[in-house]
Amino acid sequence: MIEFHDAGYGYGGRELLTEMSLTLAPGSFHFLTGPSGTGKTTFLKLCYRELQATAGRVSIFDEDTRGMERDDVAQLRRRIGVVHQDCQFLDHLSVAENVALPLTVSGQPRDDGDLSDLLSWVGLSEQINARPPELSGGERQRAALARAVIMSPDVILADEPTGNVDWEMSLRLLQLLIELNRMGKTVVIATHDLHLIRQAKSQVAARVLRISNRRIQQSGADL
Amino acid sequence: MKTILLPFLNFSESTSGRVVPPSGFTAQLTVITSAAMAFLAVFALALSMATGRLAERWGNELARGSTVRISAPAEQVDAQVAAALKVLETTPGVAAARLLSEEEETLLLEPWFGPDLPLDTLPLPALIDVQETSDGFDAEGLRLRLAGEAPGAVLDDHSRWRKPLLRAAERLRFLGVLSLILIAGVTGGMITLAANAALAANGQVIRTLRLVGATDRFIAGAFVRRFTLRGLSGALIGTFLGMIAVALLPSADEAGSFLTGLGFVGAQWLWPLAIPVLAALVAFAATRVAASQTLRRLM
Ligand SMILES: Nc1ncnc2c1ncn2[C@@H]1O[C@H](COP(=O)(O)OP(=O)(O)O)[C@@H](O)[C@H]1O
Ligand SMILES: [Mg+2]
């Protein structure tokens, strides 16, 4: 689904990530972990081609990201749902409109029944008409998750989805992501919360990718 | 689009149009500027049309007609008029020659000197109106023969003063058309600036739209739709006001001077309706160019 071939990335020449070779297989469930500032967000950005590898090669859906046209990138984004670290909402639109935004920009009709099902699945039925600034941290993360899955993408990338929510809410978000994985989606969660990873491992065959010393290290069951 | 000054433009937009947040004052400024430009365009158009009509009229009326003016001591006038008429009758290329009555002469001069011309106190020359055939006559030959028969007769074939007037009318018309082009250019420039400002102010919105899979075409479309509507609605208002202003100009008959002929006649009133369409096209093109350039630059 997403393949790294000896890929590396550096901001302005300073190398941040290097010699990454790995495959995110369809239907897999990965955690991406490492201390703050080690490049988790950067790695995810390589996965949805917000950034292009400065060394080596990254393929997404069997397509080399280096030769992609701008419109190809737009098409790609419709197949990858991303929960951004800072959520990225349009504050002048309602929660429902924000969640449906991927449909709007791709010119697809919005089914209000499906939309309210989705919002009740993430527990935001009450907030349909609220504006994003009115939401709590956990509500924002759940709205971002709803927006990430509305196009029924093959891959879901979540960047610290439990970053500023309490433990109970973290578990709830994790549960939603596990459900999505059971539906066949490829899931990658960037987090530095080891409790969360332990919690997930009891329910799903999760692999852990650890960034250390500028490289990605894959570890299996050992934690 | 929400406006305070122009609440009747408060139409609802679809979600795809609303992905870009409303920008109150800039939006109103665009509408108002577009209205002002359209207002000016109506006058430039009226000027072009009026001078066009004027040039045509002078061209038609004066090309064919000439006059023979006879200034002579009072007791000789009649004899010289008779002699001149005889010469004219036998000149090839002259279709008709007729002595103008005093009333006709007054009417002829009125547009130039006003209705209160004290005719009785002015020593007016006698005027013979000469209609040419389509072949025309030899002006130099006629002049020589008139000089022999009626020494007070002067042939005035109009071309002497008609030409500079025609030139002036045509120049005015050209200036009117040039003004229209300049107005279109300024409108395009203004909309480009406003669109660029809007694109720059919405960098974060554009980034978010990109992240959820919006193509450049979609993002540009949201801006283009908005500015086209603003250009169009402003121009509609400006054109409407401009047409009212032109309609309220004092009419030519009342003022009795040819300069007040500024305005539209009959079907010409349809022409200003092209201004809003043109404004919308200019706004569309300007925003399209601005958006595609900015979006390519903003990676
Ligand atoms: N746009 C950028 N330009 C320059 N440096 C950046 C940029 N984004 C991130 N960095 C740097 O790259 C490093 C890794 O950032 P990031 O991928 O966000 O780490 P993480 O998500 O693991 O906290 C940090 O040191 C950060 O300062
Ligand atoms: Mg991060």
C-alpha cells in the first residue's frame, strides 16, 4: 500500500530521517512512536505526499510519488484519510460541513443520513451545527477522525490523535480506529503514549515502528 | 456573501462556494468599484455613440449640400442672386439650386448662435442652397464662373469646415472607445488585486482544502465564482445608475445646442446592457489568472 525504499528526508539539508525501507501492507495496523521532535509528523507527511522524500523513493498505491502531478496528489488525498495533529478545520463552517468537506471538494453528493450516522458513530450528534472553535479537544479529534473516514479511504493516518485528551477519550478514539482496521482499513497511529499501544495490542495485531537515531526500527511484540 | 451596504446581494451560496470565508469589506469594495467603473463606462459608451451619430450626420448632410453666399450692397443683391442662380442652373453636377428664405436662414444659424439672434440688425448675406448630383461639380470651375457673373458670390462647399469637425467627432469617438478599454483594464487590475489579497488572506484555508483532496481547479473556482458575482452585481448597479443619469440629461431640443446630444437613441439603449456582461467576463478572467498563478506558487 505504502512503500519506503531507502527513503530519507531533511528540512533544508539537515537530515532528519534516513535509510527508511518498509512496507505498510493493506489491512495492517501500525503504531509510530518516538520522542517528540524525532520526525513522526514528517514520516506521516511522506505517507500522504505533503512532503516528498529528499532521498530514496516512496510509493503510494504502487505509484512513485516523485513524478506526481498536482492533480494526482489531490486524487491521492481522497484515498488517504488523515487526522492531523492540529485538526485543520475551516472555522467558518459548521462541524457537519467540515466533516463533509472531502465530499464537497471532490464534487460528490452529501448524504445527510450517512453523515449523521457517521457523526453519531464518533459521538458528535449534538455538535452537528457547532463551529469548530466551540469544540473541546476530544470532540475536535473525533470530528477530525470523522472527516478522515468520510471518503471511505483505504488508509487512515492519525497524528497524535490522543495528544490532548484524557485517558477515557483516548480509549474511545483507539476503539474507533480499531473498528476501522477490522473493516479492512490500513491504520497508522503516531503517538508517544505507550499505554495506548499496550492497550491496543490486546485487541489487534499491531506493529510498532520506532524512530530512533534518525531511522525507523520495526519491532514486533516486544514492548 | 454578506454585505452591509448592499443587503439585497445577500444571496445564499452552495457549500462549495462557501469553503472560502466571506471577506466583508474587501467584497463590498470590489462591488462598489465595479459599480463606479460601470457608471463611467456608460458615459464613455454614450460619448462614443453620440459622436458616432454626429459624425454620421455631418458626413451625410454636409457631403452633398453646398452653399453660395452672396454679400453685396443691398441694391445689387437681387441681381447678383439671379445671375448666380443662372450660372448654377447651367453647371453640370448641380442637381438643384434654391435661394433660402430668411426663416430658413435663421433656423440654420440658430444652433450656432442661439435663438435670440437679432437678424434684422445684422447684415446677413443671401444664401443659395446647392444640391449636387452624385457625381458632384467642379468647385474651382464654378468659382471662376461665379466670380465673372456675380462678384459678391462665394462658393462654400462645406468641406473646408466639415472636415475638421468630422475629424473632431471621430477623434472624440476614438477617445470614448479608448476610455471603455481603459475602464475594462482598470476593472481587471482592481479585481486582480482584490483576488490576490483574498488568496493571500486565505492561505490557511487553501492549505486545509488541499489536505482533504481539493484540486487547484476547485479552489480557484471558489474564488472565481465569488469575484465574478461581485463584478457582475457591481456592474449591474453602476450600469443602471449610469443609464438613469444619461436618460435624465437635458434633451437636445430643450437646450437647443448640438453638444447636448449625448445619450442613446432607440435600440442603442441595449448597448449599455453589455457592460455588466463584460464586467463579469473581466472579473472571471482576472480572478482565474490570479488564482492559477497564486496556487501554483503556493505549494
Ligand atoms: N517545516 C519545517 N521546517 C523546518 N524544520 C521542521 C519543519 N517541520 C518540522 N521541522 C523539524 O523537524 C523535526 C521533526 O518534526 P516532527 O516531524 O513534527 O516531529 P514529531 O512529530 O515527532 O514531534 C523537529 O525538530 C522540527 O523542528
Ligand atoms: Mg508531530
